[in-house]
Amino acid sequence: MGRWEPGARERLQGAALSLYSGKGFEVTTVAEIAQAAGLTERTFYRHFADKREVLFAIYDEFTQPFLDGIEDAPRDARPIDVMAAAVARASGFFTAERQPYSRARQGVITDNPELHERELLKLASLAATLATALRERGVPEPSATLSAEMGVTVYRVSFEMWIADGESRPMADIASGVFAELGALTAPA
């Protein structure tokens, strides 16, 4: 087995998604994932805490672009505009090349109710992290929490639209439109 070959994490993610999509999440074992990736179970556990985390490690990968977007936003920007900048930056993570994987991943999550809770926890953690970053910028409560929660909601809605069959727009464009829709909903009558 090529346990020391580069790309072990990505190979494990690809093998897991293939097995989850083909035979089902519940019946797929860590041993099967490792074998399909040409790696050992020990290598699997170096990269992931459990077989669910293979699907959710992505949140760790793209949290930093959200934080970078908050950091780089103009100091005088409204909190919701700071979140729009953060979501725009994080949207760059979701390239056209990632779209098929993202669609398949979401399909596995949708088909397995036990995974819904993990996804909601990751999104809640992301919102808490972003609210902290906003507070560190000097945004008071409840504006920091409300803006972070709205930013994560816009991200989630945009992501769901982006993975829809036939969708070809960049996620950043979709997110911009969703933020505009949010603005229209909250504008004075």
C-alpha cells in the first residue's frame, strides 16, 4: 500500500465518497475506505477522526477564507457588508472543478439523516467563529451574531443553489444575488 504517497487525504475523501454513494454511508467501513484509497486504517485515522468527518473536514479548509474576507473588508463597512466580503472570499473555494464532488457529497448527506446533525453543528461552529471575528473588529452585539448568522445562511443557500443540477454560475455570483435578495427583504417598505 502506498501509505507515504502524497495526496493521502484527498484519496481517502474520494474513496469514501465513492463508497458512500455506491453502497451507502452506514454500511461502508473505515477499512473499506482505506483499502479503496490504497492506504491503511492507521493512515485514515491520522487524517480523520471518524468516517463522518471525511465529509465535513471541508469546513476546516474554507473557514480561513471567510476570516480573510472579514479581515480585508474596509474598516468602515457595515457588518453585513463585511459578511458579504467574507462569503465572496470563501466562494472562491468552490470552483467549477469542485462542483461534481460537492454535489455528490451533499447527496450523501441528504440521504443520511444522521449526517444532518453534523452538518448543522459545523455551520453553527462557523457562525460562532465569524461572530467572534466580527466582535474583534469592534462590531457590537447583537450585530456581530446577527451578521455572522445571516452570512452563514447566505452561504448555505448559495451553496445549495450552486450544486443544483444545471447550475453553471460561479458561487460568488450566486452569493451576491442572495445577499441582494436579503437586502430587499430587509429594506424599509
